Amino acid sequence: MDTAPLILTDLPELTDESAGQLLDWLNALVMAFENRYDTQLRRYYQVHAVVEPPEPGEPREPREDDLFEGFDEIPF
């Protein structure tokens, strides 16, 4: 599913209290959404899992498109 990026422009000015209340409400909305759709979200992210980078000191497997092959060491 291709979606357009969310670009928020011209947001209204808010008081400190209003900004805090809005953030609290948005966090409650996200928590309710995650609680309701937990099973579907887990399935989705298992299918679309991103391979985690190796731990520091752990050898990486080079890829054909690796532009930074040979630059595993931090120079400082």
C-alpha cells in the first residue's frame, strides 16, 4: 500500500497546557489502537521485519550493494 507522506504545515499555536493535553490524548489514542489491533500489528511487522544490524564487533556479511564495504572501523 503506497501512501502519501504526512506533512503537517501551518499548525495552530497552542498554549503549553493545550499542547500537553493534546499530546496526552494522542498517546492514549495510540495505546488504544495498539491494544485493539495487537495481533494484526504483530503479524504485519513479522512479515515486514527489518534485519537488525550486527552488534559492534560482530562481523557483517558483505552485500553486493554495500557502498561502505571495508569501512567497518570508526576512524576516531
